[in-house]
Amino acid sequence: MACAKPSRPSDIRLQKFLASCGLGSRRACEQLIAAGRVAVDGQVVTTQGVRIDPARATVMLDGKPVAPQRFVYGLLNKPRGYICTCRDPERRDTILVLLPPGMPRLFPVGRLDCNSEGLLLLTNDGDWAQHIQHPRYVVEKEYQVWTDRALQPAETRRLRNGVTDDGECLRVSKIRRGRAMPNGACYHLALIEGRNRHIRRLLAAIGVRVTRLRRIRVGPVTLGTLAVGAYRPLTAREIAALPAGFAVRN
């Protein structure tokens, strides 16, 4: 029986190499391997934990060569009407059409639904994205929410205490009244753990309709005065201030 090929100090796990190519988190890259979409030196690899020498191996995904790329960390002020995905079978506008030309392939960190707007983090560093979204880290997200009417004190308490919807307990960590509105009201709501359409479902459960929703902060990173539809890179200070001081890896 042939002996296993010894690994060199320069060898790394295949899923780590794929993540460095901007193909998602290591877990997502493990799924690519399991699906038989990855080949190394012409041989399809489906076994996890295979180690390669990035300087010597030719790695292909779906028959196309892949290579490590420069990590990018950015912020987009998403307008309404765009979806947070890299491709859409219905051919709707995606956030990628808003990015400057020449950008590497980026994907969103978290989501905003089509009718929501505001701060959306983007990156090609799958490990960084997974790190930020991991439940062990508390990353508060703040939203500006316009409603069709003002909330009553008892309703505000319900939002803080939690409302059950479709088997999930939805709540806000903070709520404060914003500026006065001629029709309806404006609030600032903060979430620790966000679920799908969290705010819209939460308010609908108490009979309040959201007329506009904009995310204005993720942890220490704020939307500021960035124009609607515009993109900017995150600063090193902003990245280092995110959970556990996870720093830029370039």
C-alpha cells in the first residue's frame, strides 16, 4: 500500500486556499469540494482536509482556474429595489451593478431585503465575513424605521420584551423616537440578533406597517453621509474595531 504523500510547511488545506480566492467562507468552500466542483492538478477532489502547495498546484473550480486575490472590505449605501445576491435567475438588479468597475468578486456580509436600504458590508474574505456574523460576537445593528403611525408605550415595551412570530422570538435591544413626521412616525431601532425581515415582521405583529427602513450602523461602522448607491472601502480602523479586533489580512 502506498504511503501518504508527506506535507510540506508551505502546504495549506484546500478549503483555506479556496477561501483566499474569494469563493466564500471555509465552510462554504468545503461544500464546493463535497459537490465535486473542485479539481487539483486535473483530478477532482471531494475529500475534506486535502493539503496543497499553492505555489505548485493548479486549482480549478467548475473547470476554471482560481487564484488568491487581494482582500477587499467595503461599505455600500444600498438603494431600495436592489437585491443582495451575486446572481438572480429572475434577472433583477443586484447590488453588484452598483460597484465601481474593476472590483474583484464581492459578496454581502448579511442581507437587506429588496425594499430596504442603507449600510451593507461587502467583502471577498469569507473567513472575515463568517467571523463578523458568528453568534458568539455581539454586533449591534441600528436602523432608521418609518412607520404608518406612532407607537403606544405598551407597544414599545412589547418590542423590547419580544414578540413571537412563526415560532421565532423577535425583539429589539434599543428603541428611541426620531424626528416628528406629518404622517406616521420615525424610530431608531437596534438589534443584536437579526432574523429574516426581523423589523418588518416584528412591527407587523403589533399592527404597525413599515413604510421605509434604512440600516445606518453595523457595530462601530456608520453610514454617515455616503450617497445612496455609493461605495467606499472600510478604513483599517473600522475593520479593527469590528468584533474581536479582526484586522485586515493584506
